[in-house]
Amino acid sequence: MVTAVSTGGNAGMATAYVARKMGLSATVVVPSSTPPLVVRRLQEQGATVKVAGKVWDDANAEALRLAETEQLTFVPPFDHPLLWEGHASVVAEVAAALGPGARPGAVLLSVGGGGLLCGVVRGLKDAGWADVPVIAMETVGADCFNAAIKAGELVTLDDITSEAKCLGAKTVCRRAFELSQSGEATIISELVTDQEALRAIQMFLGQWLPAVHNPALLPVLKGVCWFCVPDEERVLVEMACGAALAAVYSGLIPRLQAQGRRPPRLLLFLLFICFVKEAEVRTRAVSSSCIQNLTCRLPTPLRPLLVIVCGGSSINMEQLISLQQKLQS
């Protein structure tokens, strides 16, 4: 049995990993915007990687063609109930960690094709948290969900112009759009710029690492300490999920509160999901200094804010530095 998946990021990595573990062949079709780092890591998992088109939609069309002409099993990267069920398990794990009676004040996540959003809404309902708002973040230029909400119907973007390539679906999945319209969940769609997403990634590192600002320092800092080389600890967040972090670090939450748009009193409870070595899942708590920085920008008393982000396999320090140079030019 062989599989085909179209992806700009984690869906391909997950498929390649599972296929290798199960002794299957996997063909991962990626757009040309996919970083070489991701292509290499997909190949390290044993996947056959094919490049097709400029954006995810092009790669998806090719994956569907391969599935039909070469009798492959097509694995959708975000638009399938089984995937949503998997995403819903994140909420179940958080509920177990928080314990009886505790709940987040809101959930922040990034939207590309909409699979994570669909799963989180399902998970909130299963946990009895259906009234917990979801703040759905996108970057300008990869904002098909926000565009659909504004238009009142599914919208196909002309192009993906954001550097957050993992958000690169030109049309959000229908179920995500339906959830935004049905009233069964409180979904707030917001946009940030690429620059705001990048800044949030840097701030998440905690100390404004010197290597982020001076590429020449990177080789010198290697081996000095793990904190100076986030690559080795896989704690870097990639650009797509930087949009979710930006909701915190850009001051969006207080602005939403001031507008009376529902997000309540919050304390950051950060769930950091990343691929680590054999696709291990890690949860990292936010440092006390980060919490102190947040509390001065949010009203008290505070309730938890759950931010779901990922990275690890799709970004490294050199790529982060390159993004900074590109966005500052």
C-alpha cells in the first residue's frame, strides 16, 4: 500500500513518519515554496518528495492526479473528519492536565486549510467547553478563512503572498467556514502581518537571542548552551504558528477585550507541540519572566489562554535569520 499527501508542512511529515513506521511507501507532494529543510527531513523519513506548482493548491491537484493514475491512497492534509478527531485530542489532553473545574479562557491557533480549527472546536465541545472562544489567526496574504468570513461564502485567494507558507491554502475547508457561520462555536478571525508573526517567534524564545540579530554569531554560539542553539532542542516556532503567538505578543488580546468581543481575563497557558526526533510530542511551560511580561498587558484576575503552536521540523535558526533579513529589507 502506498499513500500520497499534499502539504506545505506538518501533514507531510506526519504521513511520512507513520508510513515508515508501518512499512508503507509515501509520496509527499509539496509546492515550490516549501523550504529545502522540510524536503530533506521528509526524505529522511523515507518519503518520495515531488515538487508541483507554487502553492499548496497546485501540489494538492498533483497529489490527487497521482492517486488516480498510480492507484495511490490519497491522504488529505486537513479536510477530513479523522484528522479533526486527532486534533480534538489536543483539547482532551489539556482538559486532563488542567483538572476538574479548570478551563481555558480562550484558545488561540493558526488557520491554514482549517483542519486544526475544526478539530479544536470538536474537542472543546467534547470537553464541555463549547462556550470557550477560539481566536483563529492568519497572516495577511494567507488569509482565506478571514476572506471567507468577510464575504459570507468560501473564497479562493488569487495567490499566497505571505511568508507563512504552511498557511498556504487558497481556500479554507468548507467545515471550518460552516463552523464560523453556524453559531455552534465562538470563532474570532483576526489577521497579523508577517512582521508581527516573526517578532512573536523571536519573543517566544524569551531573551531576544543575539544570533537572531547577527547571523555571524550563530557558529560561535553553537555548543555554548542549548538556549543559544534552539535548533537542537526543536523549540523554534515556524511562521504559520507565529501568527497565533502574535495574538499574544502584539497586544491583540487586550484590544479584543477593549472592543468587548468576548475573550475574557487570561493567563498564558502555552501548549507547544513540535516534532522532536521520532515525532515525539513535548509540552513546555512558559517561563515566569514571559508570564510577568504578559500579566502587565492583561487585566486581572486572569484565566488561562491556550495557544497551540508547532515547529521543530520546519524551521531552524538560519531560516529564522533569513526570514528576518527578508522582512526587514
